[in-house]
Amino acid sequence: MPLLEVKDLKTYFSTGDGVVKAVDGVSFSVDKGETLGIVGESGSGKSVTCLTIMGLNARRNTMSMGQALFNGEDLLTASQARLREIRGNDIAMIFQDPMTSLNPVHTVGTQLIEAVTLHRDVPKKEARARALELLKQVGIPRAERRIDDYPHQFSGGMRQRVMIAMALINNPELLIADEPTTALDVTTQAQILALIEKLQADYNSAVIMITHDLGVIAEIADDVVVMYAAEVAEKGPVERIFRSPHHPYTWGLMGSLPRLDTDVDRLAQIQGQPPSLLRPPAGCRFHPRCPYVMDVCRKVDPELAPVGDDRRHLQACHLDEETKEREAARLLGAFSTEASAAP
Amino acid sequence: MIRYIIRRLIWAVALFLTVTLIGFVLFYLIPADPAKFACGRACTPDMVKKVAHYLGTDRPVYVQYGKFLGRIMPVSFHGGFHLKSPNLGRSFVNRQSVDYTIGQAAPETASLVLGGLVIWMLIALPIGILSALRPRSLLDRVSMTGVLVGISTHPVWLGLMASWLIGYKLHITPIAGYANFFHPLFAQPGGPIQWAYHLILPWITFAILFAAVYVRMIRANVMETMNEDYVRTARAKGAPEARVMRVHILRNALLPVVTMLGMDVGLALGGAIFTEQVYSINGLGYQTIQALNNYDSPTVLGILVFVCTSVIVMNLLVDLVYAWIDPRIRLS
Amino acid sequence: MTTAQTEPAAGLDLRGDELLVVEDLKKHFPVTRGIIFQKQVAAVQAVDGVSFALREGETLGVVGESGCGKSTMARCILKLLEPTSGRILYRGRDLTHLSRAEMRPYRREMMMIFQDPYASLNARKRVGFIVAEALEVHKMGTPAEVKRRVQELLEVVGLNPEHYNRFPHEFSGGQRQRIGIARALAVNPKLIVCDEPVSALDVSVQAQILNLLKDLQRDFNLTYVFIAHDLNVVRYISDRVLVMYLGQIVESAARTDLYEDPKHPYTGALLSAVPVPDPDVEARRKRIVLEGDVPSPINPPSACRFHTRCPRFVEGHCDVEPPELVPRAGTPPDHAVRCHYPLERWPLTEQEMRRATPAGPAAA
């Protein structure tokens, strides 16, 4: 049984302007110890999906439907008390901006200890010892002194390490990381990703990594979900997605990336802007921007269907198999003829 | 931190001197002769001149200011360097020591203000926080309307209405007057119960305006803090809402309220003029108005010194408390 | 090596027709302490000796992490900040000490595009006003001509000219960035400094803006100084690249040279830290992970500023003798590096990097 199984998840927010369908029918699963990457741009619904799983959306004006089965238990119908037991204990989440994610008026130690005492009935001394242990594991130098420092006395990279320590302190089975490195420098990003990978192995946690950076996905994900406009455009094992992408949005994303390892003459670009979630386009949500748009695309929203026989690789597009294979090959061919040796 | 305190103290002195100098000069510029006023209508110019000399108002302004400063300094150079108690001079009108006047009036104002403070915070905190938790609910809309009414209603009108309705018509509280806490004057009510009884209406009248302003401010601060990322982090750790509110939201949201409180109290100690007038409380505000009408410069300046000092002290205290509570300031 | 200038003209192969020459630019921000009278006790050395030359029609990419001084340098070039020392020569004319009034005619030729498309446009002004403002300041045309020009510009950047009267909040992030570009183009500048213009944009929109910038460069013969922290983007758009660390240039090279044959260990670390969207490449890659954080620019490390994090650090040399920014034997003359032990080849693993060349100033 997968650790987390999300089935047809929907989250709608009622606002003054109407109903915003932030997540509209998303399904995926995560196995124990695995890393799932959710990739998408702003407005794709990737963050809201995970906030919904954790029950962290504002309760007013929010409707959630579908199922999020964690070890068989549906989180969407669980009581608030049960969710609080799970949060920070079985499922932990870290967020994008380390500068604002820690309370500025409490020491780092206090906040770490809080994470422990919320879920374990242990004396403060023991909680503090555990906090110290985690700080060392995440690579904070002179942890014994720094545990009593305040967040503003740490750099961005160090703060993110503290967040990771706080998330892993209770040995969660699942860690959800919402763009944890987007606000960090590239060398710090490398450190943090390496740290997450190492700790994941040590603790045997599963990880959901939310990002807009396909490079990060290629680096650490085992499986990938590509989201567009609150739906899943394509999902599958990472090699399949990169070697044989089967959705025009995925092609557009990959083609529009400037490359580190090769000179590109002109970037492929996706026309237009990401759509409004108040009034999404009829039919396939990508159709206004799709270079391969057909009549059916304007009317019918494609369902997720397997690519050939591979039940693990699914995509939602009306194009026929042949065209997809051809376009995918063309895209990747463009990369390999230009690419020189790997850095 | 020490450096910070020293710097603030130096600024405080500079501010004090500036304020008193301006006050002094303004008085000097008023085209009315205090000596003439003090002497009375029946005085001849000769007698006025004598009075002016007696009061010291015929000296040049810088001499008068110098004497004024000399009086309020705790040290003196006459006959060698020695300590003395600062004194604020004597009223032009009745030669009463300004120290005494302030000594009588300040406790009345302080009773009014401090009691009012407690009431306004008791109103503002729960309403502000609850409104923030349930924006656009019925409670929120009612309280925002209440805020509007509270800010717009003039304390004099409110005081008169309250005193007429509750005091006169319904006989629930006294109409006006102040009861001394410790030593009742002859034939006057006194003692703690009477003190509080007489102050109920004044407290409420005084508090309404501040409560309205603070409800708005607390609501805004709490709403803003609720959206902070670290509150989301606390929830993600599995903290119950009560804890999130207590440990994470309120501690941060109420920091600015501390600053405002200090400033408002410092200012209000200078005299809640409207309320004092309506309820005939002989506080500092009341005394100031009397003194101004009589061109009684020493009394006015004396009260000015008192208010200036209290505002500066409160501000300094607030800054220190803030620096102590907020580690970002404490440790920079 | 002249002794009069602290920076030898390394890579500054001046032919005399350069559009922009920056010589030994420094910008220090004073740090003051004191009770009443503020005394300067230290300085944030945001930019500490930067020199480069830029030819017309070129794009110079400037890459570095936070605190390296690239944004400060950009503002100094345009005299939005007054340099502490050094010279800025635009078309041969020394701009460094010009007064505001004297600078005004030059400002017409040097414009800037900013990072944050939400903050860099005045939310209270209509788009037409925003784009036209520079035209009006420099008195270029009658109101009717100005309006026509603005509509023309909106079209050039891919926006609907009918949206002349809309407010910024009615546009998306990418569209707002286009407005910023139109604004910069209005007065026909020669040089545009782009300060992280695509960092705040989604990937799909980023490609549109980058393509637009390239097209505009070709059509209007523009010269760009392109500042970014994203090495992929810099590779795409630049002809030459400067790598900055703690206020200094550590490497300066033509684009392909820098990315395929970096010489400075920091450049190597940067390149290996960037994730590449290809799982096989990622699996095969030789990763170099630097220890620790970037040091503070108030108190930078002695001599070579990178020595505290450098895998090649040689005690007694790297922390004592500051390396110069010079070309190395065996590399093209325009490839300069500030290092005593530059990399012999690329790629290298961290292990391989640690083995520095034999003692002494390096030969490749």
C-alpha cells in the first residue's frame, strides 16, 4: 500500500469574485522512502494541493473534496485533533521563505523544543537534547551555542536548515517541502538539497518536493507530477518524463529552459499567460497556449491516460500517440545535438 | 544597550529644553500683560509696574527663562554648589506654589487616566482579537460600527449625556465631582469606594475614544500577524489553535500596542481636558485652562514641564520595554 | 603591470571604441557608531575594485550570489549611487564626477530594467504615463508624438497598444516586465542595465522575455549589462561573463569559455551547483558542495576572499597574498581569473579540485 494516496483531490475557494478552483481533480501516490516531485508554475495548484493534504487551508470559504489516504486513513475527513496529531509528527512540511517562517521573538531552541513537546510527553531537558542532536545533523556549526540564538541571527541557508531540523525532529514518514530552495543562493541550494537527500536516506522518509525548477526534479525526484492550471498534465517516473515527455506543456517547459551545458540559439516559448483559476478555459486548460490545438481540445478536458502499456506514465492530452512520440523525439534530439559533454 | 539609553537620555534633555523654551517664548509673545491682569482693573500704571517688578515680568525674556531653568534644576550655585529641590515657582494670580497646585491636581488626573486605561484595554483586547478572528462576521461588523461611533462622539457630549442620563435621571452614579482616595476634604465624600464610585462615569467617558482606536489597531495587527509565515509553520507542527494564538500570534501582534500605550498614557497624563471639565475634576487639564485664562504663566509652564517630563519618561520606558521584548532590537 | 592603478588592465584590451569602460570601481557603505556624533568604524565593501570594458552591441553577463555586489555595481554604473572611487567612462567621457545636471543628457542613453515587476511600476499611474515619462523629462516630442511613440513601443514589446490607459495591476507579471522594457526603450538608449529582469517570473514567461530582449538587441543595436544569479539564463543571453564574489570579479571570460572551461574554483562550484534538467546528466555529475556561508562584506577574508571556502586553499599563500585578475597562459587573452591555483581542466570532482598545482604562482 502506498504511504500516501491522493485521489481526485479538489479544493475550491469562494472569494468575492467567484469560486477559485485552485485544485481540480489531482491524483498521485507516494511510496515509502520515495521522492515525488510536483512541478508547475505559479497558479498551478501545487502548493495548495499539499496544504489541503495537511489541512492547513483557512477553513472558511474553502471546500475540499476527494481523498488523501495516509496509511489508509483519509486526511480530508479526519478530525482537527487527529490532523494535529499527524502534523509535525507523521507528516511534516517546510516552506519556501526561511526568513519569515520562523517566529522572530522565540529562540530557535524554543521552537524546536515546541515541535517535540507537542507530540511527545517528555521532559524539557530531553526535548532540548533531541533539538541539539538535530541541529548537529543538519550541519549547524557550534550548535550548543546557537540553539539559544534567535532566527534573525542566522543566515537564510542556516534558517532553512533549522526548518528542516524542526520538520524531521519527530521522524516523520513523509516530508513535504514546498519550494525549499527557491529563495536561496544556488550554492546554498545545492547544500540544502544534498542535506535533504542524506536525511531522507537516514530516516527513510518519503519526500514530496514542490518546485518550479525542472533541474531540481531531475536531481532528486523518483517520480514526477507535472501540474498545470489546477490539474495534472502528466505524471510518471522521472526518466520517462524527461526521456519521453508526452504533453505539449511539458515540451514547452523543457524547451523554454535555458541550458547550462549548451549554447541555445533561441528559446522555445509558450505563448500567453497561465490561465485564471476563476474562469479556466473550457475543455483542455492548456489549449489557448498550445501550438497543437485541435477542435476537440476546446471542448473536452482530456483525462489522464497511460502512455502505451506503461501504467506508471500517464498524460492528459488529445494528441495521438504518434505525434507525441515524434514531437518528444524532436525536442530531445534538439537537446542532444547541441549538447556538449556533461559538466 | 547602554549606548542606546545614554543617547535617548541626551535627546530627552534636548527635547525638554526645546519644549520649555518654546512655551516660555510663546507666553512672552502674548500681547497681554500678566502684571496688569494680576493686579486687577483698579490698578494704576504705577502699581502695575510695581507688580511687574515683584513678579519679575519686567526683566528681559532670557533672564526670565534663565531664572526659570535655575529654579527647576536640582542643583544650585548660589552660595556654593549644593543640592536643592526643584520648584516650579508661584502662580501670578494667587501666589500659590505651582508645585502644590500640581501636587493636588496630578493625582486626580492620574486616577482618571490610569483607571480609564484599564477599562479601555479590557474592552479593546477581547473585541479586537475576536474581530480579527472572525472578519466580516456579525461581531466584526458591530464592533467596527461601534469603533466609528466611539471615535466620532465628542467626549464632552458623551460625558454630558452620560452624566445627565445615568447620574441625574437614573441616579445610578454621582453627576460630577471627585472624591479623594485618602483624605476627604471637609464635608466631601472620601475613601476608596467613593473614589471609584465617582470615577465610574468619567472612566467610561474617557475610555470610549481610546477603546475605539485600540480595537481597530489590535484587530489590524492580529489580522496581519495571522497571515505571517511563522504562524503557518506553527500550525504545520501540529500546535492547537489556542497555543498558536497565545505563543505565536499575540506576542508579535501586541508589540506595537505597547508603544502606543506608552505614548497615549504620557500624553493623557497632561490632562484629559474634556472629561475633566464635564465632571468637574480638578485635574491638570482643568488647571491648565484656568491658568491660561488668567495668563498665569508659571502655572502653565509648570504643568508643561510636568507633562513634558511624563511624556519623555513614558516614551523612554516604552522603548526600553520594546527593546527588551523584541530580540531583534535587543541583540542588534 | 602598472603601479599607478591597482588593477592592471587585465581583460581590458582597450581599442578605444568601447561603449562603457569601468576602472577599479569601488563602493563602500559606511557603518557608523556613536552616541551623538556618528563615527565611521567600518565599511561594507559592497563593490571593491571592479574593472571591465563593454563594446557596443555586446551583452555582458554578471553572475554571483547574494552579497557579491552585482546590483550595487549596476547602480553605480548608472550613477544611481555615487561611487566611492574609480572611474566610469561612457564613450570616452568620464562620468564619475559629473553633477546631476551634467549627467542628465547621458541618462537618456543609459537605462535600467528592474527585477520586481510589481514594485518597479508606480501603481497609481497609467501605463501610458509610465512609458512616456522619460520622453517628457528629456523633452522629446509634442504630446501627440509622445503618445504615438508610446503606442509604438507597447507594440514592439508585445503588448496591445490599446492598453495605454490601463493601470499596472491589470497586467500579469510578465506583461509588467514588458512595460518596464518599453519604458527603458522609450528614449532610444544605447546601454540598458538589466538587474535580474526575469528572476521573479515563471519559467514559461521567462523565455518570452529573454527572447524579446534578444530581439530588441538585434533590432535596435542595444548593449546590455545583464545581472542575474541564474547561470542558465546568463549563458543564454551573454557574450561575455563576469563572475563576482564579495565585491570583486573572480573570473572574466567569453561565454562559452567560462561555461566549458572555468578556471576559478568558485565558478566551478557555481556551475556544479546548478541543477540540470536531465536525470542522466544529474546522476553522472561531479558535484562540488561548498562549506559554510558567504562571509560578510563588512569584514571580508584577507587576501583572496574565497579562501575560507575554497577546496584548493593553500595556507600561507592564499590567505596572505591577494591574487590579481589576470589571464593565464594557455587560455585566450580575454579569459582572466583571480586565483593562485586556477583549475587545470573541467569537469573536476571536489576530490580532484583539492589537489592544487605545485607551489608557486600557477601556470595552467
